[in-house]
Amino acid sequence: MDAVDRTRQDDEERATALPVRYDELAPAAPEGGLDLAEAYPQEAEIELEIGFGRGLFLIERAAAAPDHQLVGIEIKRKWAYRVEQRCKRLELSQVRVFGGDMRTVLPEMRPAGRIARVFLNFPDPWWKKRHAKRRLMGEDVLEQVARLLRLGGEFFIQTDVEERAAEYARQLADHPAFELEGDGSLDHNPYGARSNREKRAIEDGLPIYRILARRAAG
Ligand SMILES: C[S@@+](CC[C@H](N)C(=O)[O-])C[C@H]1O[C@@H](n2cnc3c(N)ncnc32)[C@H](O)[C@@H]1O
């Protein structure tokens, strides 16, 4: 086949190619919920990122803490699929990602008190009041994170929106299951990993507000 025929064949294949069905391709959380006790050995240090987007944080975190087991949940199935593929190519077998809504995936995750760290990176794209229910951070997430974190476990939130950072710190300070680390704000990210939004904010010289809270006995 000469080059012209090959190009024509490529064009025909492209034109007849089915649209990519990320709903079908994206890894889904197990039916009935993810049982961390079943999936990981007892001594495993488990970390969770909620809303990982394009996944840079998970990939850099896997390099920074290669012995830890990382779980990610992302509602955009396209990104869940792509990040899963990227982790496979990089042979990061300690990263497991799921395409799904954390509002349904988290309540089904068990057992309580099994996770060492939860990361919520730049959870605030929604500004308008009517979008409030689409925000990642809220009462429901706090309840689930409180349930899943072990005592002393870390809850790390980053944002480039100052008012939101203040609101998150207030929510955590008011919640009996959390204790802010110091005054709650960190001047650096201690986890050796940047999210895509964080990397962009650093490159653009934007301020980043970081909050660390620990699971308290309450
Ligand atoms: C502003 S982006 C930040 C992405 C990434 N964490 C970063 O810092 O680059 C918020 C992410 O949360 C995801 N998200 C929003 N609602 C979600 C939900 N209910 N469950 C899981 N992920 C969600 C979005 O699809 C998006 O990828």
C-alpha cells in the first residue's frame, strides 16, 4: 500500500471510529463499595485524594511515598481512565483510581478509621450560590473524611481562593472530629507532590492557601 492509500485508510478508520466511551472504560469502584481491609494488608499506609483531576498529585505522591497505597476518586471518567492508563504506563501499581462521584463512593468505603491521609486539592471551581451543592468541600465530605481517617490522620486542603480557605479552616475548627494543626495554615506543601492546579498556581505566582487538620478523638 502506498502512502496515499495508507492516508486514505487512516482517514476512513478515523471517520468510522466509535466515540470513546469513557463511562465504560473508566475504572469503577467495586460493587458494594471499596473494602480497604480486603484490598490492602493490615500494615498498609493508605492515602486518598478526592477529585484528582489530571492526576499529577497522585503520580508525584507515588514517587515521594513509594510504600504508601494511594486511592483516587474523580467524577470525570475521562480523567479517571487517562490517569489509570498513565499509572499503568509508569508501573505505579500502588495507585488505584476510580471514576465516580465521591458523594456515593465515600459512604460505601470501609472500614472506618483505616485511612492515614486525605487530600483535597483545589476543590473550588463553583462560585455561584446555586452551585453550592456541587462544591466538593462541605458537611457530607467532612463526615466521610472523619469516618475514614484514623486517629491522628491528616486532612490536607489546598486552594488559591483566600475566602474559601478561611471558610474551610472555620468548618474544620468547628467540627469535633478535627483539630487544626497549629493555626491550621501551612506555608508549604509537605507531601512532595503537586496537583495540576497547584503547579499552575506556582508557575503563575499565585498565592496558595494550605490547611492541615488531624482526626481528633471527638
Ligand atoms: C478544580 S478541580 C481540581 C483538580 C485537581 N485536584 C487539581 O488540584 O489539579 C476539582 C476536581 O474535582 C472533581 N470533582 C468535582 N466534584 C466531584 C465529585 N462529586 N466526586 C469526585 N470528583 C469531583 C472535578 O471533576 C475536578 O477534577
